[in-house]
Amino acid sequence: HPATLQETFKNDFYIGAAINVNQIKETDSLMAGLLKKEFNSITAENMMKSMHIHPAKDSFNFEIPDKFVELGQKNNMYIVGHTLVWHSQLSPWIEKIKDSTEMHHAIQSHINTIVGRYKGKINSWDVVNEALNEDGTLRNSVFLERLGENYLTTAFKLTAEADPDAELYYNDYNMCQPAKRDGAVKLVKKLQENGAKINGVGIQGHWNLNSPSLEEIEKSILAYSQLGVDVAITELDITVLPSPWDLQGADVNQNFEGNPKMNPYPDKLPDSIQDKLAKRYQDIFALFLKHKDKIKRVTFWGVNDAQSWKNDWPIKGRTDFPLLFDRNLKPKEAYKAIISLKEKN
Ligand code: G3I
């Protein structure tokens, strides 16, 4: 029988997928079957974000997250919680806190309650997400404003106390750009100096057909692992669409709706682009294999193209093709290209 992703890379790294409520509910579907067969790790795409799991001070939504964890446990998967401290999708009640003591208590109750509930069940937490600006400085946020830069150390220490066995990650995008990479290295060093436990750095991996270069990706894998932590590729997807910001005349305030360049392949991906995507995925995985001793996990941000957030970003209704399985859950050329890397060995 043909090899699956998880079998193919079982001696190298975990192969994960981000899932949300639909994938959890559909227990008998094609999707559910594919998920169990191909992947040995899952990440909560949206359900554990502050605004969903902790919508008000004394109110938590655990129904869907509980099912997510059950699914992972039943299938012996490496389970990833996403994410504890993030400026975005933040509960309004936390956003409104003006006092530093109150903010500390909010983070403490958030982490203690959620990490405590899944102690020994969730293998890894994205403790802090996207704390850096593109120039490598700390992003201004309600956490930074109320608590100063020590909020990072606080978050990691609280998580380690709530579940000493969980692996703790710092996770961000553009982690292969030099300035941000330097910022991330500094951030991790600071945590280590402050005596906080950090097990790994998450390179999200929302990439395109050309960028970042393999060279920059490799530099980042090396720079982070030299800190003595694991590296994970946490949110991999490769868009085939033009960046809205690169389109002629497009700026952040423009209404992209109705710009045909925004959605060049509304029905089907041309074979030539399909091949480019396959080649790009193959090159990237060859690099991951080269550094498999440093890479703990490679997680795709979704299972198939229909499920990808990219279809709705930055406007609804783009048709993107960033993942390994198509809209009918059939493996794409990119899937075959990755598997073939190991068949050759
Ligand atoms: O579920 C509602 C639906 O009921 C409603 O009709 C619709 C109207 O817009 O919204 C739906 O919710 C959307 C949700 O995704 C589920 O699809 C939200 O608007 C939308 O903001 C949300 O986007 C998510 C985004 O994070 C913001 O939280 C994406 O799915 C998710 O893939 C994306 O993931 C982030 C990572 O957490 C961090 N790194 C970057 C990555 C990509 O942006």
C-alpha cells in the first residue's frame, strides 16, 4: 500500500495539521479518515484562542477543545495547544484591563485554568504568539503596555508551573527574515537568562512560491537550534496567489473586491503552477530532512485547500491552493513530490 505522510517521516519529525470544529465533528467522514491516516499531530486552529475559550472573566468554553484533545489522544497524536498569550483574537475583557496587577491575574487565571485542565494531555503549547515587530523589536500590545517586556517570562513560567511536562514554544511569522530572526534570538536568550523554560521556536511558515529563500530558511533553523531549543514548522502553507500588497497600485486601504488580479485561478490551478508548488514543497522538505535532527515537527495550517484560511485573506472568496490535499481531499502533486524524497533513499 502507498506510504502516508506520517509513515514516510516517522523517523524524522511529526507531521501535523491544524484543525477546527468541523474536522472534529465529522468523525466518520473522508476528512476524519484522512486526518488519522496521514497525520500524527494536531494543532487547534482557532478554538483555543482567548476570545473563544475564555470569552469572559469567569467563563470558559471547553466543549470543543475537550473534543479536540480526545481526538488526539484516541489516535495517539502529538497535541498542540494554540495559543495562550496573543494580542489578536483576544477576549474583550482582557483587552480592556488597565491595571497591571489585574492583567497579571488575568494571564495567571487564563494559563492556570486552561493548561491545568489539559495537564499531561496537551504535548506542546504555543505559549506566546507573534510578540515581535518586523524589525525585531517587541510589538506594542496590551500585555507589553501593562506588564512591560517581562510578560513573556511570566507567561512561560506560569505555563511551566501549570504543566511541567508540556513543551513550551515561542511562535511567530516572518521568522526567516534577518531582522525578525535576530529579534527572536534575543527574545529566546532573554527567556533563558531569566530562568524560564523554553523548549522550542515555532517558524510559522506562511510562505509563497519564491519567498523566503531556502538559504534564509536554513539560516533560521540553524540560528534557533543553536540556542539549544527545538525548531518546529508550525503553520506551513504555500500560497500560489499574488500578494495583495505586491499588486500594482494595491495598498492596505484599497478595497480588493473586484480586482481580478486578486483571484487569478477561481476554478482550477493551472498544471504549470501545480508543478511549481510541488517543486517548492519538495525543496523545502529536502531542507527539513537535512536538518531533521533539529526539527521536531512540521505542521500544515489545515488539511486541504478548501479548509485553508488563505481563501478568505485578505478578502473573502479567493481560491487558493496552498496545501497538500485538494478540494476533494485527493493528494496533489506536491504530496507525491514530498513522499518521493524518501522513496529515492
Ligand atoms: O466562524 C465564523 C463564521 O461563523 C462567520 O460567519 C465568519 C464571518 O467572517 O467568521 C468565521 O470566523 C472566522 C474564523 O477564522 C473561522 O473561519 C474569523 O472571522 C476569522 O478571523 C478567523 O481567522 C483565523 C485567524 O487566525 C484569526 O484568528 C484563521 O481561521 C486562522 O487560520 C488564523 O490562524 C493564524 C494563527 O492563529 C496565528 N498565525 C497566523 C495564522 C494565519 O492568520
